[in-house]
Amino acid sequence: MGNIKTNRFNPTKRYDDKTTIVATNENEDVYLVEEYSPLTIVSDGTLWIIDSGASFHVTPHGDFLATNQCGEFGNFQMGNQGRSKIVEKGDVILTSNTGCKIILKDVRQVHDMRLNLISTGKLDDAGLENHFGEGKWKLIKGNLFMARRKKEGSLYVTQAKLCKEEVNVANVDMELWHRRLGHMSEKGLNILARNKSFLV
């Protein structure tokens, strides 16, 4: 009987097939392995993948939506050819790594999705410019750099924090706001206007 050679990674061999393997652990952290260099995608919502192939922005986190609409919004075609229902959509308000506030409109919530996706097409529709090159991604509006990040592996990703105070304000009952503002003095209205709490 001869020796049995198992399939092992050989660092001296050149692998022409560029494949990406997606795996998760018990904490539901997502790992992308490409060309034997792992990239950990933290599932806490701060990492967003810049996707030129996405038709719209996507998140698995329903609590990220500052405004939300529940209903039947069709299905989302996954990369593994599976389909998942879009359960709600709304706006997500982020603070980018440059400190700028970015409002993503009509973000779809998909439960089976594990990653946050930002659609470059939707950013373009909103009047923002995406620049890719030299291993970097930049989001520009006029002369302002809204966000930027280096390429990680084969992915362009950005770190962005959810504007929690914006989300909380958007979900407050409108009747409560009416009751609070219905009998407010002129001084109180001026204070709110100075703090940019509402448009005047």
C-alpha cells in the first residue's frame, strides 16, 4: 500500500484560483479568507463593505434604521444564490471615520445578511463621488472628503459609527413632540433653533 497524500496548503505552490471562503464562529463573527490571508469582519455593525455590485444599501440590523417602513419589499439575492426576504427599509445615519455625517437612504434590512453593505450606485444617485485607486476608497462631496479607507484584502471597507442620538430622536412619538412644542415660549424655540434640533 502506498502513501496517501492529504490536501494541504503548500506555501511554495502558486494558486491561480482566487477564491474567497466565508466562515462564521459561535459568536457569529464573520471571517473572509482570500488567498490564505484572513480578514475578520466584526459583526458589531461598525464595518461597512463598499459594494459596487449592490443595488441598494443593506444591513441585518433593524435597530440601525432611524426611520423604518415595514412591509413586503421583495427578496434579496445572496452571493450563494440563496434568497432572503427584505423585512423593512429606512434611513441609517452614520458618522464616518472623517467625522462627517452620512445619511444612507432606503437601507434594506435583511435578517440572513451578516454584513453591512453600502451601494456605490446609491451614493452616486445621492450626488456623492466614489474614488477607487492605489488601494484606497474615498467618498467625496464637492471639496469635502466624507469618508476614506484603505483596501483590506480584496474588499473596500469603511469604519462608521451609528449616530445613536439621531436614531432615538427619529423614533420618538410625533404626538409627544407636538405636546412639548405646542405651548413652548419664543425663547425655547430660539434655543432649539440654535442647537439645530429642528429646521426653521
